[in-house]
Amino acid sequence: MSALRLATSVARRVPRNLTLGRRGYAEAADKISLSLVLPHQAIFTSTDVVQVNLAAATGDMGILANHAPAIEPLRPGVVEVIESGNTSKKWFVSGGFATVHPNNKLTINAVEAAPLEAFSAEAVRANLQEALRVAAGNGSEADKVEARIEADVYEALQHALAK
């Protein structure tokens, strides 16, 4: 049986009164339950927040209540948590995964995270220069790869601090 005939055959058998779940827009009062965890620490544990903006591998994204379920790898960048009253907290994460669950739950598992204000622009600039020097140097291939990863993280951090 061809795939098209199978699909139309199944479609004819679906009850007419079947209602499918529909996504709606988030209401202003809707919250999302955020858990932001590191291997050694929980920064947020099922905390109700208004919105979370994060640096996904596919691009920057904002998560509101009623977001479609998804799993997104994170690239080095900022996770911004917007709480009630439009107060926001910004964390720099080195990478990880964000999982949007049904029922307005978001879990972010990050390797490392620190408040954005904990970083010094001068220290980041100096460390970036050192990482680039090692990556372009005559060291072992493993040292160069490690330095390139460091440089990528420092470049993302430098970009986040410039905003």
C-alpha cells in the first residue's frame, strides 16, 4: 500500500468529533517554572518567571508560558531571566541544554554559569588575547583545540559584556 493511500485511509477512520490540542498565546499573568542547574549548584529551582531569553545553537530565543515543547543545545552566551515587575537577571553560560516541557516548565542544564556582572571586561579581553596566542602558536594540537574553545567562549562573553 502506498504511503499516500495509507494516510488517506487512516484519515477517513479518524472520528469527526476529535479535537486536537491547540497552542495559544501566553497571557500576561502566565508564568513559566524555571529550573537552572549546574553540576554543583541549583541557581533556580522551579521558580516562576515571566520570560527566559537564551542563546540556543539555532539562534537566540525567548521562552514564554505555553511555549511548544523543545530541546535546544545552548551555545556560550547569556541566559536572561525576566521576573515579575520586569526585573531581569543575566547569567553567562558556557553551554548546555534547555528543555521546554509541557505545562509551562523550563529546565536549563548548564556546564558552568555565572552572573554577567561578575566578569571584568579587561580580564576577558586579556584572557581572549592569551587564548588566541596559544591557538595560533606552536603547541600541541590538543593545546590549540582547547585554546580555540576558550577563545570562542571569551568572544561570546566579550560580546555579552558589550551589550
